[in-house]
Amino acid sequence: MDNISAYLSSLDEVQFQTREFIISLLISLVFGLALKSLYSLYFRDNEPQDGSLARSLVLITPALTTLFWMIQTNAVLSLGLLGSMSFVRFRTPVKRPEDVSFIVLALAVAVSCAIQIFVIGLTLLCVFLIFTLIRNYFGDGIAKKGHFAIITFNTKRDISVVDVSNSLATTGINCEFVSARTYDGISSMVFNASKLSSDSHDRIKACLISLDDVGHINIFLPNDRLGA
């Protein structure tokens, strides 16, 4: 009888832990969706955005929660995981520190879910949301808000990248040189433009036509923000 009672007691404990784990997993999934929305809000239309990273936040948060849930009561497993994780590397480097901060935020939220102190994760998200709103709408966000665009300029004339950059600078548009190549006598140049207002298209066109009136000009306004 004692063995049966001990077995039933252990079974009830396992079921209780299973319920706790499912609750933590579901809440971490909600936090992951919130992080994805927060990422989109933080990087506005006038800034490049890594769409893959935004989507992965929904997956990273529950996965990390599960990981921390499994190792929180097992010291041996924790040490083994620490050794194995030392071999994990980003195959593609994360280019912006702000992107890394979202990964760290997902890590912190996952830990709060694993130890079932959900108010910590909620507080982190609220603090980050307030910071994002202040940054976007109470800083220079409204005054300079615009669109992110990719400008390509193809010409057969002997025009340098410096000439094109200086000419674009006279329009007051913030352009960043990306790449250039020459093939079959045609020079192709690519620029990223931020803070692009609705009347900037005509100014860019007039500026580049003044350099080459038969040059080929493209101005792309991506529907989804392009990865940097």
C-alpha cells in the first residue's frame, strides 16, 4: 500500500508539473508574439528591418522557456548544457546591436516564464514598449518620419560614386552608398535612402537626370522593410 501511495503521489506531482509547464509555454508564446510586434514597432517604415529575426522571436521564446524549464532543477544537466552551448555560433553575423538586444530580451522573458515569475517578463515588455513609443513619437520620429528606399542608378557615362553621392546630398536626402559594379560599359550604383518623404522621388529623379539624362533610375519602396 505504501508503494502504491508513493506512486500515486509521484504521478500527481508529474501531472501538476505538466500543467505548470504548459501554462509557462503558452505564456512564453504570447510573449514571443508580443516581442515580434514590438520589433516591428521599434523599427519603423523609415528603417531597415530583419524580417527573419522578427519571426524567429516567436519561436525562440518558447524554445528557451522549455530549455530553462528542463535544466532548472538538474545541476548536472545545467553544466552539460553550458558546455554544449559554448559551441553555438551565429552563422550569419547580427549586424545591429539593437537586433542583439531583442534576442537578449527574448532570453530574459524565457527565464521569467521558466521560473513562473511572469510579471518580470511583462514588466520588461512594458518598459521596452514605453521606450519605443518615446523614441518613435516623442523624439525626432514624427518630424523626420518617412520611408526607406533603395535607389539604383545605371549609366554609361564616366560618373564616379562620389559624384553621385555629392549630387544626392544637395537634395537634402540622407543616402548611404551600398555597392557599385561595371559591366559591358554600364556602371550600376546602389544607395539606401532613409527618411524619404513623399516629394523626394521627383528631387532624386531630377538630380540623377542632371548627371545623365539617358541613365536608368529605379527607386524601390519595399512593402516589407528590407534586412540591413
